[in-house]
Amino acid sequence: MELKTAVVTGASSGIGAATARHLAREGYRVLCVARRADRIQALADEIGGMAVPCDITDEDQVQTLAQTVGDQLDLLVNNAGGAVGLEPVGEADLDAWETMYRVNVLGTAQVTKTLLPALEAARGTIVFVTSTAADGGYEGGAGYCGAKAAERAIVETMRLELFDKPVRITEICPGMVHTDEFSLTRFHGDQAKADKVYAGVAEPLVADDVADAITWMATRPRHVNIDRMTIRPRAQAAQFKVFRES
Ligand SMILES: NC(=O)c1ccc[n+]([C@@H]2O[C@H](COP(=O)([O-])OP(=O)(O)OC[C@H]3O[C@@H](n4cnc5c(N)ncnc54)[C@H](OP(=O)(O)O)[C@@H]3O)[C@@H](O)[C@H]2O)c1
């Protein structure tokens, strides 16, 4: 049987790396995409995949990714993204907003539109990793919530536009996931601030939990479209209603 091929963006850490590992265990040949070439090369060596260094906000690099993919692609996991900053709008760093929009929205759109013909040819699936931040605003979150809401708009629009095409358009919205880098990036490398996000949460979600859900979504029978899955740790009843033991 021919191997199915998956592209996972943001595969150099966190949810993306875990998803690449889960998909490889399911028998996919995984193209691991991110900017840090050393990390994705190590991952590709581990799982028998392929490293494709690529900044998804760079059109030329995404074109090169498409050439590497070729004519057929079974699965695209649009995972690259993240948050920068947690300031109120009155103190917003708009350069950080631009960075968030460039990667979560424009980069994701660039990858998606460029790989769409190969996905259509293979009757493929797209999984967008948005966030519960797309559900509505929270204090300090306007830039990130807006970017993730815009990413969700791509999902909702594409599902309508492609209703008569054999491509599944799905979305997973994680709540709090304790990954090594998400909060570190958000707080510009301040480890103490990053640790505080998860302090006292006995069992936060980890990257493997989200990877497991993505893999489940992608491996449903072809006629089953998981439109949107929200996944949170049990301790998180709502965005800021989190049970902390200490
Ligand atoms: N952790 C959470 O609580 C949480 C919750 C909801 C949603 N999410 C979403 O889940 C996704 C993964 O988050 P995570 O927690 O795994 O964070 P992470 O470890 O910081 O992963 C982010 C990934 O995106 C890649 N990336 C960033 N900019 C890129 C660019 N321009 N081109 C290519 N790759 C780029 C990074 O790789 P390089 O730096 O090597 O390029 C990295 O692999 C993100 O979209 C995030 O918004 C996370």
C-alpha cells in the first residue's frame, strides 16, 4: 500500500512535533515544516519523515515547499503560529500584532492556497489548529484572539467554497496546552512569566493530547468531517476559569 503523505507546519516543537510523531505511527510519511532546520531534521530522522525548512510567511519558501510536496497531498496540518505579548489594547505593541497576523493568518493562508491543488488531487484533509482564543476576546488577548478568529474565518469560508470538492476542512481549538515554547514566545523568553501560566494546574493538556485528537480527526472515514473540536484540560472550564491546586 502506498504511504499517505502529511505536511505538518510548526513541527519543530510542541503540538506540531507531537503531531508529526503520531501521524508517523499511523503510517503517514510526514514532511516536517518549520524555520529551525536542525530541529525538524532530527525529528524527520527519528520518524522516517522529511525536513522541509520553511518560513510560512515567505511566499518563495512556500512555493519551494509545494515543489517538494508534488502533485498529491493527503493531509495538511496548519499548526505553525502562536501568540506574542499579553498587553491591554492601550499598551499594544502593534509590531507584535503584525507578527501574529503574518504567521497565524497570512502564512497559514499562503500554505493552504499553495498546497490546495495537491490536496484536491489526493481527496485530502486540512486541519487548522486555531485556539479557544478564536471564540472571543480576553484581557490582553486582542491581537492573538483577532488573529485566531481570522484563521477561523479561513476555515469557515473554505468549507463553503469547497462544498462540492473532496477536501475535508477541519478545525481544532485547544484551550491551555502546556508546551515548552508557546508561553515563552508570548512573554519574549521570560521563563518565570511563562511558568506562571500553568502554575498549580495539576493536569494541563500536553502536546500529545492535541496530537492524538488531530490524528483521530484526520483518520476518520473520508465522508466524516469533524468541523470543529474544542479541547481543554478538565481544570479549565472557560478561558480564565482554571482550577489551580495552589
Ligand atoms: N499551547 C497552547 O496553549 C495553545 C493553545 C491553543 C492553540 N495553540 C496553537 O497551537 C499551535 C502550536 O502551538 P504550540 O503550543 O505547539 O507552540 P510552539 O511550541 O511555540 O510552536 C509553534 C511552532 O510554530 C512554528 N513557527 C512559528 N512561526 C513560523 C513561521 N513563520 N514559519 C514556520 N513555522 C513557524 C515554530 O517553529 P520555528 O520557530 O522553528 O519556525 C514552532 O514549531 C499554534 O498555532 C498555537 O497558536 C496553542
